[in-house]
Amino acid sequence: MKLQEFTTELRNILGEFQTDTKSVLEDVASEINRAVEQSLQGMEQQRTIFKENADEVTLFWDSRQKRNRKYAKKFFLKVNLLID
């Protein structure tokens, strides 16, 4: 009878272990999925901010180039007047 009791007890212990392990793994998987989702959202926010900054820099440099061309044109007009 002791062997039968041992077998039953072992079966119960292993069953509880299986249930507990499954529960823990499901919790871990949920936490990993949540963390990945947060990371993806953060990366998307960074991508948006980076694009906005890149657009601002492009506008800034375009305006600088236009201004520099305007000043260069005025400068060369004055130089031409001095030469003539």
C-alpha cells in the first residue's frame, strides 16, 4: 500500500507542479508581450520625433541656402558694378 500512496502523492505533486509552471509561463509570456508592445510604441514615437526634427532641419537649411543665394547675388552685383 505504501507504493500506491507514494505513486498517488507523486502524481499529485507533479500535477500541481505542471499547473503552477503553466501559470507562471503564461504570466511571463504576457509580461513579455506587454514589454514588446511598449517598446514598439516607444520606437514609433521616436521615429515620429526623428522625422519631425529632420523636416525642421531640412526647412532650416533650405531657408539658409535661399538667403545665402540672395546675399551672394547682391554681392556679385556690387562687385560687377565696381569692376565696370
